[in-house]
Amino acid sequence: YVEKESSASTKVRVVTNSSVKRQGGSFNDLCLKGSNLMNSSIDILLGFSCYSNCLMTDLSEAYRSIHTGPVTNSCRRFFWFRDINDESSLVEMMFTCATFGDKAAGNFLAQGRNIVAEDHRVSAFARDFIKMKFFVDDGLTSSQSRQKLLMLAEELPKVFGFYGFQVKHVILSFVQSSGMTLSDSLERCLGIIWNFVNDEFTPALEVYLSRKIRGAHADDQLKLDMVEPCVPTKRLVLRVVGSLHDITGRHLCPIQVKARIIYARVCAAAKDKGWDDPIECPETVRDIKTLLCDIIKVKSNFVPQTRAWIPQGYKLDMFIGPFDGGIEGLGAGVYARSVSDGDDDLAPQCNLAAARAKVSSLDVGDNELLASLLQARLAEVVV
């Protein structure tokens, strides 16, 4: 089993290892992955962040809702003691549904969603949502029309129920929502904590210095009194960098690029060291501990941001795309400028839609050119 405290419904989960090695090979060794049918996570989150009215939904135990055939089941046989104190109670069993970690599970789930979407009883708006606005088992979208979202919220549990799926919740930004959520006002998805009462985003900034054991961290989240006694290693810094999760870059982009620059310095200073060997360079150690302190400050001082780029009563006017290159890196952003849709007394608003930054060892001129290319590609994704 593993523990997942961020889950609203299943905090302790039974898991299997489909990659465990056997004489004939693991299940995943013998299984085809299938084509990648997964939607882009950044496209999903950008679409969810666009308009003032939005909807979020989640499927409960989505993988286990996919029943597999006899050949697949036979490849996943295992023995189980009904009574651990009785050797004669050993029985042979097999899985009859997909499980997280199966090589083809993602493809199974995507095909299952597509089957639901193509059902003749499903409306065109719900069909497009199920096909294009889901990332694994999470569905997110925003719209200028509240009526469309209300109809979608009513339809989703019914159409998924036709095929044995259970909808955990359907959350709307403009009405009281139903279903199981992280708390009475919060839900988490794609590295973002959404306050659906205030309609605000906060990044799920959770940094731990130790590895997980059965899905749970062995220590507390990073705190100030942990910084000084910690012994930095390459593995520790990489773990910290990987914890700064922000798909669109709206929230953590500056601290992300700082962490990547420090990790590049760590790799250069400790290139002959192992992953768990202590870093000895005093200057590098100081940089790492300064980074840890900065992360703590960012988390404690972060002000929740409005989810939607285009506020209620406004319409999109244009996108603005600044970019810049420096000595150690480059960056770009895309801002959405909105103007009032009817009230000339309301001032225009400009909100950050997405940002990206990269580490680069090239000179400033080359980084300027790369920044312009990065901005063009980012704008293409946002628009």
C-alpha cells in the first residue's frame, strides 16, 4: 500500500508493481504500451485558467473501473494467503481490472473515456469535454457561458455512469458544488490548489528533504530549522528542484529557474561525486541553503492569485509577450490584456497567463535570441 494525503477519497491505496522481474519477464515487459492518447497537461490548465466561469471534475478509482480481458488477467496471477498462519490457505488469484503502474493503463483509460464520449446519448459539448479536457482522470475547463457548464455538470455523472465510472465531484466556480473534495473550499489538481469559493490559485509547494517510504515522506515539509543542519548532496538538490512544480509558470517561475541554475552549479562542482556524497564546496553549499530559505519565504509569503486571466465582465483584447536573455539563462512570458465588455469606466486588466525560463551557458546575445524563440513557442501554446 501507499499513502496519499492529498487525495480526498482514498488516502491509503492498495498498489501492485507491474515491473517486478520474474523468470519470464515482468508484466510490463510483456505488455504493449499503446499509442499516447493523453491530452497535454499545460493545455488543460491554460484552458481552465482562461474564463471567469469554470468547472473541475474527477473520476473516482478510474483505472480500477477498466475491466481487462482473460489474457491480460492471466498475465497478472499471484498467490495469496487467506490466513498468514495457515500454509494450506494459499490460493491463486488474478487481477481483473487495470491498475496504476500497468504499462498500458493510461491507454486503457483514454480509450475508455473516448468510448463514453462517442455514446449517442452524450451531447456535443460533453463529448468534446471528455475527449479534449481530461488529463488522466481529472477534467477541467472554463467558459463564458454559465449555462453550458451547468448542463455539463448535470450530464457528466450520468454519462460516465453508463459505463461503470463514478464521478467523485463536479465543482463549479459560481455555485455551491457537490462531491468529495480536499476540504470545504479547496481542491488540488495538476500541482495547483484551487480555492473554489474565492476562485483563487495557490501552487502546491511541498518540499521535502527525504525520500518517500510507501508513498509517504519520512520527514516534515521543509522548515527553517532544517536548513542549517542539512547536508546537501546532488540527489537532495535534484529532489528540491523537482518539487517546484508549476506547469504554466504563473506562480513559481523565478524560483524554478534559480533552483535550476544552482543545480547546474552543483553538477559542475561535484561532477566526480556520487549522488549521495556530501557537497564540499563552501560556496555551493551556501547557495543551496540560500535557495532552501528562499523557498520557505516564497511559500509563507505567497499571495493567492485570481484563477481567470479574463475577469467577469471583461473580454480579451490582446496578448503581450515580453522576453529577455541574460548571463545564465533566459525567460519569456505571455500576458492577457482584457478590456471591459460594455462599461467604459472599468480600466483594462493585464494578467499573466504563462511563463517559462531556461538555464543556458551561452552568451547574452545568443540567450536573447533563444528567449525570443521561447516566447514565440509559449505564445503559440497559450493562444
